[in-house]
Amino acid sequence: KQEVTQIPAALSVPEGENLVLNCSFTDSAIYNLQWFRQDPGKGLTSLLLIQSSQREQTSGRLNASLDKSSGRSTLYIAASQPGDSATYLCAFADQTGANNLFFGTGTRLTVIP
Amino acid sequence: GAGVSQSPSNKVTEKGKDVELRCDPISGHTALYWYRQSLGQGLEFLIYFQGNSAPDKSGLPSDRFSAERTGGSVSTLTIQRTQQEDSAVYLCASSLALSSTSTDTQYFGPGTRLTVL
């Protein structure tokens, strides 16, 4: 079974700072990975999707990377804003072909104005 | 356009009662997923529907849990004889997933918060 770990569990940074969220997984035979954000009382919003053949994806101030050999993914947030405050979750689909995702427990980010 | 919707948003029930949770996926999405988010447990996969194929029920925690998807659209997750450990947020997601081996972004609903007293 895929084990997904996110460190740190919580992070507070001042506004404007660049930051990196980390995600590690135990099985390199992944199909794809996604980064989501979850706001309190709301569902998940997909941020970036990286296929197993890709190394990174970028969307605005966000950049996600994937290194299957080391079992790691990172989400880089540039010039953080208070509106970025949320819980960030990484999730993987494995190579069985099924689309169910294995989620990490998340990193709760607080950007301080 | 309309996203994934779920109802009710909150449900409080007594131990031993049955509950039904509803999910309306995005129109045209062929794949539908149910997940459970428990305090301190993270998100766990429950069940997956893809088109007319038999659902992947590998994540259902016990035979008290079942789900159906009528007409390839709306889905209902049923929990029979609820237990306190069933208390969680139940999230539904849908995606285009044109085949069982394709992959696509999953779009999540706001969830149903279930509390079993």
C-alpha cells in the first residue's frame, strides 16, 4: 500500500516569503500525482497534476516537481499571500490503472499579513 | 459551470441508524469517487465508479457501507447501522476519465460532515 507523508504538518510564514511543501511516497510505481488545497469547511481544489513521465508543472505562482527515484514531490509557492492560507494535500494514483488517490495528511499553511 | 454538489452538508444521527449521502457530479463526468476524511486519518478512498463498469469497492471499510450510481450520474453512499467511528467528512469527486486507464483531474464536492452520536 502506498504510504504518503507530508512534512511539516503545519507551517507559518510571513507574507511575501517563498516556501516549499514536501511530500514523500514509498512506492515509485506511481501513475500521477496531484496537489490540492483544502479550505476549512470546503472540499478540495486541484492545483496541479503531474503525470509520471513529467518532472514538473507550473501554474502561476505554483510549481510542483516530481522525482520518482527519490520518492519525493515538492510544491513551491512564490511570493506567498494571506489568501494562500489553507491545508495542502498531495495525492498519488498508482499504476494499477485505477484512479483512486492515496492522500498525504496535509500541511496546514498560514501566511501572516 | 456547476461543480460537484453533495447533500446534506451536515448530518447528525444516532448510533445504529442508517444514513444516505448524495453526490451530484459534474455533468458529463464519467468517473465518480467517494472518499472519507476522518480526524487525524487523512483522506481515504472508498469506492470508484467508471461509466457502466463494475465499481471498484476495494476501499469500503465494511459491509455496512454500500454505494450506487443511477443512470451514470447521481450517486448515493449508504451506511447501515452507523457506528461512532463512521463520523467523518465524506467527500465525493468526479472526473472526465474517459477510460478505466486514463487519468484526469478530480474535482471535489464540499463534502458531507457526518456525526454519529
